[in-house]
Amino acid sequence: MPLQPVMMTDNSDDDTDLGVLTKTRPKTQRPPRYKVLLLNDDYTPMEFVVMVLERFFGMTHAQAFEIMLTVHKKGLAVVGVFSHEIAETKVAQVMDFARRHQHPLQCTMEKED
């Protein structure tokens, strides 16, 4: 006896749309980032600035030297961009280290645009 094909039919009488449901998720915002800036002064030795950049910002000697020259020529340079807590910690570390070595080096942070 041959098999009969089975036909599936929709016997529902309601007119509901059986489309795909999409769920909209609220966009999560990234936390703001902060630029850490090193400021030029007439007293802090260039070698000390290079050492700070290598020690606290993980730069190679060549990278640190280039940033130090930018600070020297332009008056300031961005030395990194971090979350608020990390930027705050870096600024505090640099300022404390400079004071302990009796240098007036200034380090600040500002919110990234």
C-alpha cells in the first residue's frame, strides 16, 4: 500500500500576524574616557620626563623621548587615555613621584571629547 503525503494546513481562524518578534535593547553607553596630559615647565630635566613616561605609561625609550620633545616644544602632550579611575591614579602617581624627586612636573587629566 503506497504512503499518502500528509498535508499540513493551518486551521486557525484568527488573523494574528505570526511574524518575528524583535526585542530592542537599550544601547549601553561606554564610560567616558580621560586624557592624561603632561605639562612643560622650565625646571624638570628632560631625562626625568622620559623616565616618568617609561615607568608610568609603559612607553619604550624612543616613544618616551618623542613625547617628551612634544611636551617641551608645544607645552603639553597627551600621554594616554584611560577610564576615570586609572587616569586619576596615573596623575597621582606622576605628581607624587615628581614631588619626591623635587621636580615641579605637572600632570593633569581632562575628559575626552
